[in-house]
Amino acid sequence: MKGRRDTLVVVPAYNEEPSVADVVSAIRKQGWDVLVIDDGSHDGTSRAARGAGAVVATHATNLGVGGALRTGFKYAVTHGYSRVVQCDADGQHRSELIDYLVSQAVNSNADLVIGSRFLADVEGSMIVAPHRRMAMRWLSWVLLRKTGVRVHDTTSGFKCVSEPLLSEFAESFPAHFLGDTFESCFVAARNGYLVIEVPVVMDERAHGFTSASSSKSVQYIVRSVAAAAFGLTFRIRPKSSTHETAAQ
Amino acid sequence: MFALSIAFKQAVVMAAGGVGLVAIAVFLAKRQLITVRYALGWSAIGLTVIVGSLLGSLVPRLGRVAGMTPTAVLLALAVIILVMISIQLSISVSGLQRQIRDLVEQLALSDANRDGVRNGRRK
């Protein structure tokens, strides 16, 4: 039971009515506070999440995962949480592993802990489509070249963000397509925050379909590489300057 | 003589285009399809085109200076103006997207705060 009171589990959800209640119940059973961001769903996502006991923030229109997460980060900072665990609403992420992510963050002092499905040598973990896997390998290489940080699962949505990075993300986290994955790792590592990757097992989606496709993978690679090469990423303060501010 | 008549025709087309632009801008503003700010901007461009067409020798003179035909000068000016307007509109749309995002976010946070208070779980 590490850091239960300081940690908020943020669940971005878009049209996840069939699965969100089970996800919320499982997380609450572990003793975590849960915030569901209903990102402009057309179904009963908000009602289902609220019924399962989550606090719900409802976006009037769809902003994408990045926009949903920024709302979650802002809520966490405003309410005094020092850590946020991001968890999908489709049942891919196992709630019992949240404790493991938080423990890794606490023990290693990491600002960003990424749960990787590629480090887990376990039967039954989810299978990633070849085009998506190729895109991830490419981005992993770019990240290593540009920051010296090796992350295999660059599009993982199972992450733990701790202060002071949490406050920085609350201010400037990007809403554009998949800016919440590779770009956030890149920006954090580039600004001196400690980024680590730990093995986790992920399951197949309980309901619905993934938004990833071949064309989106190509779009993602082009956009991410261009952003990294030309410095078009979102901006946060370097970790060293957040320490100075805290000292004052 | 032939060159002069081409210049005259171009002046007439320019003037007609300018008048048309002002008329469309006023029409759209009256129907409240664009704001007065944008109607004034488009009208200013239309009036500039009309004034340019009245100064008949301006375009051929510019063409001689730039080493271009009068038609090429007109096309280049039109392209430059349209590109500038597109860039300005991109800036406006980006700003609006940011504002919408902030507004959606604020509403959602108020929603969550109410939810938290109701559940008695506010930290």
C-alpha cells in the first residue's frame, strides 16, 4: 500500500460504457482514488463510471487522450496529489499492477515510469499489430539517439507521473494525436526528468476496437520524428529549474 | 495600342473584382456569417484593389520594374495576399482551438469538483 493517499488514478475514457464500470470498481477495490475523464463520449460512460464510484470530469467535446490527461493532471495538482497513474478504460491494464508502478516510482525516484508490454516475458500478454510494433521500434530508436533513454513501449498508456513533472504536465501537456506517448517521454527525458520503463502484462481490450491503424502509425512516426528533429514539441521547465523554484 | 487595351481590360477586371469583394463582405456581415472585423478586412482589400485598378499605369510599371508581365504581377500580388490571409486565419484558428480546449477543461474540472464534493472524497 505505497502512496495510496498521494496517488490519483486517472482513466481517460471515450465511449467505454461497457467496460469503464468494471475498471473503476477494480481500481477502487485496491484502495486508489479514481478520476474518470469522459472525453466527449456519446454513450453512458459518465453515468457508468459515476455509478461505480469514480469522480467524473466530463469534456463537452472530444479533445483526445492528451487533452483528457491534462484535465486529470490539473485536477490532481489542484487537489494536492503528488502522483498520477494513467490507466486505460478498456480493461487492458491490470489494476493490481498500479501498486507495482507506484512502488517503482517511489523506490527509484523516477519522474515518469512507463509500463512496458515488451519487457514482460509472460504468456498471455497482448499482441501488438506488426505495423504498430514497427512504428514503436522506430520511435524507440529516435528516443535513444536524441535523449539516451531506452524505452521499448513508446505508446504505452500505463504510466505513473510524479511531481515535479506532474505540475509541468498539468500546465502544458499536448492534446494533439498521440502527443501523450512518445512526445511526453521525449520532452521529459530531454529536460532532465528521470524516465524508466518497467515490465507489465497487458490484456486485450475487453470491448470495442483500437484507434491504431497503418495510416495512423505512419502519421504518428512522421509527426513525432519531425517534432523531435525540429524542436516542435511542447515545452516544460527543466527539472533543475523546478528544484530552484521549490528551494525559493 | 494592343498592350494598352490589355492593361485597360485588366483594370476593369480588377475593379469588378474589388467591387465584388466589398459587396460579398458586406452581404456576409449583414447575414452575420462573418464578424464585422473580418468584413472590414476583406472590404479594405477590395477597396485597395479598386484604387489599384484606377491607377491604370501602376501594374505595367510594377511589371517593368520586376521584369514581369502585368498579368504575372497581378497573379503574384493575389497569391501573396491570399497566403498572408491564410496564415493569419491559421493563427486565429489555432488560438480558438486553444480557447475551446481551455474552456472544455475548465468545465470538466468544475464538474469533477462538484462530483468530488458530493462523494465527500475531496482531498
